[in-house]
Amino acid sequence: MMGSAWQLNGWNAVRRQVRLIVLIDSAEKAGLAPLSVGRLHTFAFLSNVLAPVWDMPVLDGKVLKRRGGPFYATLQRDLDSLVGMGVAIISNLGHTLDEQKRWRLEGSYRLHRLYANRILDRIAGFEEERRFSGFVEELAFALSALSDEDLDKVTTEDATYSDPIVDFGNVLDFAEWQHKNSAERL
């Protein structure tokens, strides 16, 4: 019993990492990479909140609402793992002071093509992953038409993220505990 739970969690982690590779790959194709941490989390947030509109599964329906933009702790762990495995490359590494006056590492991410292309080639054989890739690529190209200034404030314009009921520092749940999609209010 415990072995099957570990296998399921292991499979979910691999699936999240593959989806993250697809996100970064799409951003690179659209000229958005290397992606800063904030932009990557924003891109992931937009892909999650818009997924139901495209009849796609939401990968993570809970996000930490921060003044600097959405933050997914699990996505960050997965990203760190991809860097550790050599699949993703971090550049422009530095420290920044967050809103709680704590220091954290910041950087920009892109894929190491030697390893990432092998993964992308393998998942191309799966219909669901091809559909997800197509959806994310369209989103990336749409975002690439925005200015840097507009990209940085895109979440303030999103009905889900700008919901005044959820204050900064709290978890915004837009898919798993609620059966509504705030993006549909638009």
C-alpha cells in the first residue's frame, strides 16, 4: 500500500516536471526566455487559470498570492530539481529582498537543450501532452506580444489573482476547493 502511494507521488512529480519543461520550452519558442522566477510563476499561474477554458486539467489550483506575483512552492521545488539534474539552467543568479524583508535567491531559467529535447521528443508521443504543449505555446506567443511592463502587471488585471477577498500572503484557491473559475467572470 505504501509503495503504491510513493509511486503515485513519484509519478505526479515527474508529470509536474515534464509540464514545467513544456512551459519553459514554450517560453523559449515565443522569445520570452530566459524566464525570471516571477515571470515563470506568472506563466504557470496563467496556464493553470486558463486551462479549464481550453478543456485542459489544472496542474495546481492553489497559489500563494504575493505582491510580486503568484508563487508555487511545488513548482519552485520541481524547478530546483530540474536545475540539479541539468535539464534547466539558471543564470543571472542573485539575491533580492522580499516583502517580508527576507533574502531569497532569484535567477532566470532556460532549458539545457541536450537533455530537455530528449524529454520533449518522448512526450510528443502522448496525445494529452501534445494538447497541453499546444495550449501553452499559444499562451506563450500571446504573452510575447505584451510589453515587459504589461507582463509584470498581468496578474493585477486577472480577475482570479486580483480578487480582493484574498489578501497578499494567503493561498488563492481557484480550482480545487471551489467549483468556480473566476476567469469566467470576465
